[in-house]
Amino acid sequence: MEPQKKNLRFVFVVGGVLSGLGKGVVTASVARLIKDSGHNVTTIKIDPYINIDAGTMRPTEHGEVFVTEDGGEIDQDFGTYERFLDINIPKNNNITTGKVYSSVIKKERALEYGGKDVKLIPDIVNEIKEMILKASEGFDVSVVEVGGTTGDIENLIFLYAIRDLMQEYKSSTIMVSYVPRLKNVGELKTKPTQHAMAKIRETGIVPDFIVVRSERGMDKPRLDKIATSCFLPKENIIDDPDVSNIYEMPLIFERQNFVAKILKNIELNYKEDAEKWREFVDKIKRAEKEVKIGIVGKYVAFGDAEHSDVYVSVMEAIKHAAYNSNLKPVIKQVFSTDIERKGDKILSEFDGIIVPGGFGSTGVEGKISAIKYCRENNIPYLGLCFGMQLAVVEYARNVCGLKAHTTEIDSNTDCPVIDVIPEQKELIEKKMYGATMRLGGWPANLKNNSKVFDLYGNKDIVERHRHRYEVNPKYIEELENKGLVFSGKSPEGKLMEFLELPKHKFFVGTQGHPEFKSRPLNPHPLFKGFINACCDKNA
Ligand code: GLN
């Protein structure tokens, strides 16, 4: 680790006041501008929960589970990082309390502490530092986001570790804060920010910058007031208003020379090179012609709150493809149980439908109806993972006349067209649910002259997976005889990875999750094909 010491720099992003402010977007935007300056950058996220990873968390409460190329099931902020930075980030860059403790306990059981008593300080702190350093190895700059809010007991220990790293490495720290506007007095309130600053200083960390989140942006006197009351130079208070599109954020920071100031702090050069990004944002602003997409799922709302987080990568992938074709995406989430109650007429407003990944029985019949509606009416359909599996069930039922289902929903079905693979059966029986699905990047071979081959422009592709069930090989011949084409298979030919209907405008299912690999400047070919078909372009 020694030679790295001189070169590696850190940028830490911590939160004050409350969570959910878009620290992930701040982290990703800063990292993007550092990358544009010509530095090799990575991002790390610390999540102070005891879960090992996000894989076992309920999507309606915690948002999407992002899947990495190396098979991690991690925090959705990694999707934002990957999209902004256009790199693949390994799962070990997500450090959780669970991971830290289980590693320390494993070492203790292996007598690696040589009989010492193992303690929060220094052992847990050292473990955190080691994990951060390992994930930062080989990079010029590591941007580390600390989840949660300063003052929470659960992230205190991580802040101690960071404080230590600050002593050893050139680093700069950003606190992301929030300034509420009190409607009754029409005033912006800076006090919570002052308190958050005091709280974080108690840990020995002195932030260099405050990114001030607010609804409409801040005026100069208010920003200056924050500077004075928090004892920071005025130019280090960065205005960060709500934006209609998160991809604008790097440009907002650029206008305030934010990253130039950060890089000066850590003695690196700044180079303005956001031209491509600017062009992309201009495209977003110019897009007028609408393309209306329905995402039919069950994780649409939780309590009173409508969720936009659960299918975030699907939504972003739609946006990337739409903007690329100069279209304005209008995306609506449809509760699949509403289709069960009201029928498929509620889908008539859409140019195309996606059934995304999913688990369990709620709303499954609604999803199947949506797929049937697309198939019969030549409406573009893209099925992602569960959306592909249910397309097989729909076809088996309504075209082949089988009483088919997936054994995930009906374990006694007469025709298990989708079934669990034997290794997975064992894991389920042992209740080994965490990190045991078919996960991460898996190769597939695409069939010549198929739609997916045309779109990818390549025979050998890799997509990320997260599932336990597969198309049952026993039914493949029957389904294919009736016109369903399995247009992509695993290299040994055993697993069905893609399906399509050749005569349909666009009817494609994939066992993978292409949404995780779509990038703003490089939209995913399947989503591009889908969106173009929705507008009849090249369909
Ligand atoms: N529930 C299905 C399975 O486990 C699909 C999972 C998904 O859509 N990611 O195979």
C-alpha cells in the first residue's frame, strides 16, 4: 500500500440534516467532472446498515437493487455512478456495516488478531480503512459517499475511519445539506445546515465545501450567510437547486467551478472537458416529440408514497434511448393489479410496454394480460427477466393451449414452462437467499438473422442477471414449433437468454437485465430498438 500513498487522493461526501437529498447524484457528478479532467477515478459508497448487501431488501422501501458486472446486489446509487462515469464498478466498492463486521469476526475466528481483544477502535476502524483503500487501489482519486446522516450513531465509526484517512492522504470533504423554505414566512432557513456542520466537526472532520440543496436555488446573501456562520470561504458554498433532469448536475457544478476548487485542494489539475455531456443535456432540453412508455410492475407504491426508485435503471435506460433519438420520454408506472381489476384498456395510452424484473405472485396475472395485449395488438413489448419468463407463460397458455405457469408462483402447475434450476432448488430449501441467485454478467450467443442480433450487432454478448428461474428445456420445442423464437442462448445452449416473435413489430424478452448497462452517452441497443419501434422508426 505504501507507494500508493503519494498518489491516491480522496474526496469524501457526507450528509447533514436529512437523507434522500441526492448525495448520490452529487457524488456521481463530482466524480464525472474529475474524470473529464483526465484523472482515473472510482466511487465508493458506505451504507451503515447491518445487511451484507441490498440483495435481501424490499424494493418498495429501499429502491432498486443494482446488479454489478461481478455479481453484486448493491445500492442503487451505484447505478447512478456507473451511468455518470461510464465504468463498471465492482461490488466491493459498496461497504456496509454487515460486510465490515463479518470480515472482522471471520478474522477473529481465524485467530488473526493473535489473542487480543477485538474492538471498535482500532479494529473496526482499521477494517473500514482497509476496505476503502483496497477498493481505491490503482486510482488517482476515490470519491467516497457516506450514506445516512451525520449524527446517526451508525455512521459515526465510518466517519472516524475517514478522519484517519484524511490525515494520511490528500483529501477534500463535501457536506451535502438542505435549506428548507418555510411557506408561512416565505423564508429560507439556514439553521439546520449550521447545526449539521457543528455536528460533523465534533467528529474531527472539517468539510471544505457545503453543497446546499434547495427547492429553487439560493440567492447570494443566503449562500454568504452559510459561509460566515459555518466559517468557510464564500466560494466554497455551492448552490444545488432541484433540477428536472439529474444529468444537468455536472453542468451546474461546472458553472460554479466546483470541481476546479476541489482538485486545487487535493493538488490535481482541472481541465474543462464536458462537451459531450453538454451536447447530451442540450438534446434532453430540445426533445419535443413524446414517446409514452408504460412500466407494468407491482412495486409501484408503498403506503401513500408513489415509488420512482424501484425501476430507476429501467427508467434511465428508456430515457437514454429516447433522448438519443431526439424523443421526449413520458414514463408511467402501471400497477399490474390495476390491469387485473380494470382490464387491459388502461394500457391503450402507451406506445410501448415493459414488464421489468419481479418476484412473487402479486399482480402476475395483470402482467400476463399486458403481455397478451402487446402480442395481439402489435404493440412493442420488452420483457426483462420476469418479463421474459411471463412472456413464455403467456405464449404457452394462449398460443400453445397449455395450462402453464412458472413454479415460482404455482409449484404444482401441470406445465412448468418456467422452473427453478436444480442447484437453486437446494439453496431455497436451505433458506440460503442472500447472494445466491444467478448473478452478474453471463455470456450469451445470439442467433443469426434475429432481431436481437441485428440490434446488438454482435453474436457474443454479456448481460447482467439476477434470478433463480429459467425456461424449462422440456417445453422449448413445443413453444418454438408454435412460432416463439429463442434468439439467444447460453454458450453451451442450455439456458434460454432471449426470445422474440419475428412477425411482431417488436416483441423481445431477455433473461438478463440490460437496463443496468445503459449509459447516457451510450444507450443500450435493446432499449434503442424498443424505443424506435414505439415510434415506428426502423421497426
Ligand atoms: N422471480 C424471477 C426469478 O427469480 C425473476 C427475477 C427477476 O426478474 N430479476 O427467476
